[in-house]
Amino acid sequence: MTRAALVGSLMALTAGILWSFGVLTVRFATESDPFQYLVWRGIGVLIAMETIALVSGQGLLLPRFLKSDGLGILAAAGLVLAAVAFIFALKSTTVAAAVFFSSTAPLQTAVLARIVLGERLGLVGTAAILIGLAGLVVMVGGELGSGSLAGNVGGLLSAFGFAVYAVCVRVGKGRDWAPVLSGYGLLTLVVCVATTLVNGRPLVVPPFDAAMALIHGAVLIGIGTILFNRAARVVPAVGLTVLAQTETVFAPLWVYLVLAETPRTSSLIGGALILAAILLRALAPAKDPVPALGSGPT
């Protein structure tokens, strides 16, 4: 491995670890609901994305997103669904369940790409899907009667939202997808501000909750995205998909260490199967491999 590849790999690992700390900021923000939290996180994401773009000489991203076609808007909408559903899941079920259910995104992407684009799964890809389904069955069985069904569904919807985004990236090969990230921040703000007002909740939350959400958006997602994008220049997409799984591995660990939230045995077993399926899918030979954007923060 060259020095550049080694540094890139460390950057991708660090990005996943940074994103994993988001579960703590969500859990620490106890006075805000998912939509209130996402209003402030959306502000943080917008600040981070536009600052990154300006510093790197790309210019403002938001004006370019506002000129997007339907594919760009659909991609941003997929990310909004992923974000809203994931934060809802974190506030409604255990972190392990939320993270493992949402981590099925690469597997859902493979199925959606098969349906929409006609991509062949192949023997290894099919095996990965079946292993992932087995992991879901184990987790769902262990969660029955826990009263967290809505949170588990939220995790799956989060994965579906990211799968929609990933398929859009496949369809629009070669185009600049950076403006979509700012568009995602804007749409998140619009959706969550509207929902918060309709629910009769205030947009202004306690300062601590606002700070947690801003840190999540501007620092964890912002810096993590910088590292991940730089890693993508020197690390193949397959490697990025594998390395970014540090988010899935570390998120339940932080909550266990900091909040003493112990995952159910079924969650750990099912999550291990899902993680194995993701790694198998990432290593599977494919004519059209998952792009570097195929993994990312929610």
C-alpha cells in the first residue's frame, strides 16, 4: 500500500468514527424532538457544506442546486428521508437497532438498482442480500414486544432514503453531486421547519440542544465529509465502503460506554450478520461498482 493510500484509508476510517459520534449528540439533545433537532442540524450542514465549497474554490453550492433537474431534487429528497428517519429512529429505539437497521442501505441499494437499472446482482451479491435478510429477521424477532417497532421501521426507511440517493448517483454518472449536499440541508430545513410549526412546537430549542445539533451538522458531518471526500481521491470505492463501516461499529459502542445502553443479544447477532453482508456485497465483483458516495452520514 502506498503512503497516499494509507493516509486515505486512515481518513476514511476517521470519517466513519466522526459520523458515529452523532448518536451521542442526538441522545444528549433530550429537550427537542427529531424535527426540531434537524432544523438546527440542517443549519449546521448548510454552513459546513458552503464553507467547504468556498474554501476549496468551488463557489456557493446552493444556487447551483436551485437550478437542479428532477434527478438532483430526487437525490436530495432521498437524503432528507434518510436523515429524518434516522434521527427519529435514534429517538425511538436503541442506538444499536437504529444503526444496524439503517446500515442495510448498501443492500437496499443493490435491490433498488436491480429493479430500476436492471443491474445484475450475481451469485455473491444475492448471497449478501440473503445474509442481510437473515440478520434483519434475527433483529426483528428480538425486537418484538419491545415497543420500538416505529423506530425500527425508521431505521429501514433511513436506509431506503440513502438507497434512493445512491441509485440517483448511478443514473447521473459524471455529474457534480456536491450541490445536492447543500440542497439536502436546505430541504431538511424546509421540511422540518414546516413540520415543527404544524405540530405547534417552537423552532427555538434550549441552547444545549441547539449546540448539539449544530456540532453534529457543522463539525461531525462537515469535517467527516471533508476527510471522506479526500480519501475518495486515493482509495477505491470498494475500500471506502468497507472502511466507512466504522460508523456502524462504533456508534453502539459510544452509547454503551457513555450512556450504559446495552444492546440486545439479538441486535448484536443480527447486526453482525448485516455487517458481514455489507462487507460481502462491497467485495463482490461488479461491472458497475458502488460509487464512492455510496456510504455517508445520516
